[in-house]
Amino acid sequence: MIQLFVSDLDGTLLNELHTVDAYILDTLELIQSNGYLFSCATGRSLHEHEVNRLQLKSFYRICMNGSLIRNPKGEILYSKPINPFFIKAMLDEFCDLDFDYATEQQTLSMISREEKIERFKQEGFKDQAGSPLRIRDFFMDYKFNQSKEEILQHKIYKINCSIQNQELILKYQNFISNYSNLIINAPAEQKHFEITSIEANKGKAIAYLANFLNIKEDEVMVFGDGGNDIEMLSRFKNSYAMENGCAHAKNAARYLIGTNKEYAVCNKIRNTLSLQK
């Protein structure tokens, strides 16, 4: 019997607008009202404003690709920050590139807000009125114009970067390969880098949460679609990849379901709850 449902957010649980709606929220409420548990497992930082916007405050939250787990009260249960030795080396070598450094409470950037907006627009970020992905909302937890010294004062859980230049991509790939004993790169998309501690991935984090809750691993059901979901999809026997997911995620999962456009995760959860009554 499934006791804990765990889902990635973007491309998996969330709708095409990358947000929640009535059907998704009703599904999460059904999990709770039937006495079961839910946790998201996402690459997002899930700082406070985002948790409130997605209405996830009453659930467990595995964020930053398994680097941090918070309980429904917002308390930290599990913490795997990146080794500061790597962060210093990266800041020394690539201080001219635009990286996001995610901490417990906010995201740090060395560039200005104006520069960040322009870079987002160049990459096709659409700032549409009424959209849940408006730039001003996305930047609510950012702190800009940070120095190397200011960044090194914080515990960094995840480093994000999008590099378009192929020469720079190869240079950065070669650089991080020298630190494979300290960090891992598990991007959701090509040309993106999502750096976390070697000790952090969604599979390990979910296993920790299940053990904390006295739930067996075969009582956990997981859903994902991207490269950062591979560890959890391969670890748990009740694992489902999205039809709209990447090939590696599909190969790692035990089962394949429909798309997030079709609410495949919600429908699978509802069917499972119905069978368990």
C-alpha cells in the first residue's frame, strides 16, 4: 500500500503554465484527507513566496534536487550544502559568468537585476501579464550585485547556470569534471547546469524522508520527467515517468504514464487512492 506520494513539479505535477490549479489542489487534498502523505521533489529552491504561490505549505518539500528537505512547518529536516572549496574555485575561475547561488532563504547573483532581466529575455523568457512566470515574481527571492566574499558567507545548496556558447560549455564541463568527488551536475535541460553536492539527489532525499516517516521504500510512489529525476525513478519500484519526459527518465522508471497536460500524475494518484480504500 502506498503511504507517501512524491512528485517532481515542472513537467510532471504542475500544469502547462507551471503552476497549480483546482484539480491539482483537490488531488493533494485527497491525499491528506485519506490519511496519506505528499512531498514534492523539485529542482526549484522553493523559497517562501514560491511555496505560498504554489500552495505547498502544508506538505513536505524536497527542493534543490534533493539538497534540502523541509517539513510542513518549514523546518529543515535534511541539509546537504555544496562544499565551499568548490564554490571558491568556481568563483575564481568563472566570475564573469552568470550563476545563481541558491541558499536556504534566497538566491544570490553577482550581476544586477537589469542584467538578469535582459539575459532572461534573450533566452526566450516571456514576461506576460497575468502569467505565473512573470519576471518580477521570479526575482522575488533574488539578491543582486553580490560579491565573491558575500556569496562565500552563505551555505550554497544549488548553483544554476545556462550557457549558450559551446566553447564555454566545454570549458565549464571540463572544470566540474575535476571536482566529481564533491559535486554532481543533474540538469533538467540541455545547456543548463544544476550543481549540487555529490551527497544530494532526489533518490537519497526521498529515502531519508521515508525512513524519517517510518515508511518502507516500497510504500513510496514517485513521479518525474527530467534528468534530475533519474536517481529517484531508478531507486523506487513504484516509479512513473511522464510521456513528455526525457528518454533517460523514461528508461529509469518502472512505468510510463501520460503527460502533465493530461494531469497524468493526478489521475494516477486518484486511481491509487481509490484502489486502496
